[in-house]
Amino acid sequence: MSDVVIRVENLCKEYRLGTISHGTLYRDIQSGWAKLRGTEDPNARIGAVNREQLNNTNDRFCALKDVSFDVRQGEIVGIIGRNGAGKSTLLKIISRVTAPTSGTIKIKGRVASLLEVGTGFHPELTGRENIFLNGAILGMHKGEIEQKFDEIVAFSEIDKFIDTPVKRYSSGMYVRLAFAVAAHLDPEILVVDEVLAVGDAQFQKKCMGKMGDVAKEGRTVVFVSHQMGSIAQLCKSAILLKEGRIIRKGLASDIIIQYINDMVGNSQGFKVALSGNKDIAIMKAEAINEDGNPVSLFTHTQPITIAITCRINKWIRGAEIRIFVRDSRRNVFTTDTEIVIDTNCKPEMVVAKAVIPGNFLRPEIYFLTLVTYIPNQLTIDLIQDALSIKIIDGGSKYAASEGVDYGCVFVDCAWTIEPASTNK
Amino acid sequence: MPDNDNTNWTMEIRSRSGWFDINLSELWRYRDLILLFVRRDFVAYYKQTILGPLWFLLQPLFTTVVFTIIFSRIAQIPTDGLPPFLFYMSGTVAWTYFASCMTQTSNTFITNAGIFGKVYFPRLVVPIAVVISNLIAFAIQFGLFLAFLCYFYLTGADIHPNGWLLLVPLLLVQMAALGLGMGILISSMTTKYRDLAFALGFGVQLWMYATPIVYPLSQIPAQWQWLFALNPMTAIIETFRYAFLGSGAIQLWMLGVSFAMTILILAVGIVLFSRVEKTFMDTI
């Protein structure tokens, strides 16, 4: 067992919803004074006898419950789960950003975590200065950074602008520089959140390659992503989290299949429990068939209506709703519509509907990510993988040879075959 | 679970550890980061202002002029027979260093929540860097003070720099330690009690008037001097002034009390800070 480099034992993380303490010094003193005199705490909830009882009410939320696993040297482990399954909390605890409520993590070796690229970048500093600063924040010594400096600059492809303040960089350059620093960390253990979802396609490919190299050198990687494609490509083993517990751990390919099936199996649509407080909050989403019922299974000939219920708390000119439709590997297509401003401008619930025509998507499992946003400005609300739908073959000519990749969509290409004209 | 924990774990993450779980060796490992933060603060400061380092000179200069007019000319508070301008400037320069260390470290957690939420490094790195970068501003202001000191000395003012000057580096370290200690103490508590941040602004003002900056300690009746000695800044300012100007009412025991208070505040600050740093991300 000597090659275990991360051992997580009975890890729990609890968040208390609402206010943690009374929040102001005055009220804490008031409570303390009342306790001292033996009178009732003026700030306690009526009927609650003591703090313990107070705590037992359901204003607690367990992000992680009794999570235990081992990671061996040189393994690339993917952590998979829906929104709120506890993936990010787990990464935060491993990277020591926050402490667990109970349980331990034992680690052998130096850990570097990448929960974000470009942490601590200062816009006024030049690229060169930021490389040193960011490197040091991530735990590198000055000597190490000097040694790798040329490599980092070459990787980021911005050598011409290395002495320009980063506030003048394009966002692509910024991300490339940030990732370049991170990629040249030399830790024994690398913890990565979905940072690969940035940059242009070519650069992403380069990053994936770099992560693969890291593992080949015998280092360990813990990787969280929504992109099953990247997990499948990179990881040999995976851990499936659901509501804070480990559902299964094992071979990445098996886990991905279970995750996908799970999502389809219990996904009758997405509904937020909390009241949406974003300006345009996505409250509910459903895939509806021709009969008007919310389902998740369609044949490829059926049109699919996606109904998104939004609470519009603030009417914003130019805001749009977008649906990203992707399969387990990549985005297949995106579709969007502008929200036309209502004249009375009062907060309102609206239902946006989009119809994906029948005979379009190939039999596959698809995940729908929903966004409300202002183009090129900001994201208002984002629900990753809010819906999943499974399309089964309703009798196409390709059904017989299932499993062969025939592309993502059916297209009626209006074929014609005519005799070739002779006078050409 | 078969536990063969004879393997050498380099790190163990658990929930809250004891009160005295302070990892100073780790802080040393991150010394490069401290220096880079200092550099960043400094460079960023210059690039954003037009007058740049000139600000460091204008601020104590104006304060001194205002103090001289109000407290010396109008209120006619004596200055132990020293030139009022030098008297006020010595106090202001020293106090400014302490006060800026304290106020700038007091919001460590809140202003750095973005970085702290994404990556781990010993959190003490940030306040220590602040204290060091303030040293640069102090050096500039101190230079200004020395220039005026030379001018007054050469024009024959009644000032006597003396052997206590050897204590000045120690005083500087003490001010840094006290400012750091108070700052991190406050920053640890502001994660829970936000209202403290508001109190700080005028708290610093009040503290300044409780310290012999605009008046000499000799003006305080002897039976109240012990109370002033409890304020660690009293002895620091008086000694600082005595060393350069050669007049004042400093006694060694006061310096001792001040020193002990500083150590105490710094120790309590570090203990509280390292306790808060583990979980503050959940409460902020």
C-alpha cells in the first residue's frame, strides 16, 4: 500500500445555511450576557432549548458525507457528478482552501491545485512579473520559475508581449499565459478543476496533451470535469459522486456509462429548489414530447420541445436564452433566442420553448446546458447539464449497425443522381 | 481498515486542529511569495497614481504643517522645548507607519477572498507582505524627517540626537509587529463581525490622540502616566522622539511594558488568525 499518495478517510463537510453566527458583535455580546445571567437568550429561536437543538434543525447542508477513497501514485482520477454533488467541495478540501468538518485527508507529496487559472494575476504587472507572482502563489520557488521561464513563455505563445502589462492582453492571451504557468508546476500531485473549458480549441488540445504528459512522468492528477469526453480521454479511473456520497469508483469508462444512464434514468427535468435571485433565473426545464408530457426518452423521429421556465426579476435589453446541446464528447449544436422586453417590465415568470425537429439528432444521450446571458457581456444564470435526453433509434437504416459513429445529426441532403451530361 | 500508517505522509488535512497549530516553517518556504507581493503592491501603487512616490512625502508634510498650526500656534501645547515642526513630524512619521500597517492588514480576509478561495498558501504571507511594503513608504518619509532634522540641527536648534538611536531599528520592528498583530486580530474578527471594520476608522483616530503625538508625555500628570504606559505606542513614540531630538519623559519600564504588550498582541493575533484561516471561506 506504499504507493497510495492521497488517502481520504470519512470526510464530511457541512455548511450551515443562513447566518452562521448572529453576525454582529452587539448581538453576540447580548446573547453572552443573557447566558451569564441565566436568562433567556434574546436572539435564540423561540422554543429552542440550547444550541444543540438549534443546530439539529434542517438549516444544515452536507456537501460531503463520509467520503473515503485512495488515490495511487501516477493515477489520473476523474471526479464525476451532477451539479451540487460535492465535487468542488472535495477539491477545495484537498487543496486546503477550506477545512473539512470531520474526517482526514493524508497526502504524500507536494500538491498544486488549479481551481482557476490566473489566480492573483495583477492587471498592472507585465506578463513576466505575473509569471513570477502566479508561480509563487501556486507554490513554486523563484529559482524554479527562473529555470522554467523560457519554457513557460514558449508554451503560452506570447513571447512578444511578455513585457506588456497583462491588462492590455486579449482574454485568450491572458488565459494562455495563466495556463502556461500552471502547466509547468512540478508537483507530485495536481488537482484540477474544469479549467480546460477555456481558450481556443488548439490550445485546449495542447493543455490536454500536457496533462497527459504530467501523468506519464509518474505524477498523480485529480481532475473534475463535466466534459465526459475529457474524462474519458485522460482518466483511467473515476469516482462518481451523488449528493455528497461516493456512488461508485472504478474504471473511468464504466463510471461514465453509469453516470450517463443515471442522469437519463432519473432526469424528468430540472427544477431548482431555491428561489432564483438572479436577474433572469432559470427555474425549471423540461423536455416535452408530442403528447405534451415531460419525458427523457425519445425516438429519433420525434420532435423534442424544450420548455424553460425563467423568473425574470429584471428585464434586461438584449438578454438571450441559450441551449447548448452536447453528447458525451462535445457540443453538437447551440440555439438561442432573444428575450423581447415586456412593456410593463414587472417581474414575471415566462416559459421559453424551443423545438428540436424530429429526424435530426442521432440516437445518443444528450445533455442540455442552459444559460441566460447578455451576448459578449455577461452570464446571468448558468445551469450545467440541466437536462439529459436519450434518443433511441426509431427504425433508421443505421439501426442495424448500432455503435458505429455515423456523425451527430441526420441531414436530408437532397441527393440526386442523374446521368452525367456528355457535353462537358 | 488495515491501517499501515507507517508510510510518511507529508501532510494531513483534518478539521480544526489545536489552538497552536502554527506552521512557521511553511511560511519560510513561501518567502519568495512575500517578496513578490511586496513588489506587486509597490508597482501597482505607482502605476495608478500620477504623483507616485511624491504622495508619501506630501502626506506627512501636510499633516505636520496642520499639527504645527493647530496644536502649537493656536492651542499652544508645549513641545518639551523642541522645535514644534520636528516634534510633530517625528510623531507623525512613526505613527503613520504603525497605523497603515494596522489598517491595511485588518481587511486581509475580505480583500483577498478571491485568491484565498482558489489556492492555498499560508495566509500570513499577505499581512506580512503589507507590513514590509509599508516599510518602503516609511523609509521615504523617514528620509524626509532626517532632511528636516539635519536642517534644524545645522541652523542651531536645540536638539540632541543621542545613544538611544541604537534602539530605533528595534522600535521599527516593534511597530511592525504591533501593527501586524492588531491588524490580523481585527481581520480575524471581521470575518465574523463585519461592524468592526467600521469601528476601525475612528478607532485609529482615537488611538492617535491617546498616544503622545500632538502633545508630549511630560504633559500628563504623573499619577496617570501608568495608564499611558499601557498603550504600547506611547513608549515607542516617546523613545523614537527622544533618540532623535533628545528630550522627553521616557522611562525604561515603560519600554518594557510596551514590549510585553506587543508580544502579547502579536501572539494572540497569530493564534486567532491561524484558527480563522482554515474555515473563513465558508463564512465570508
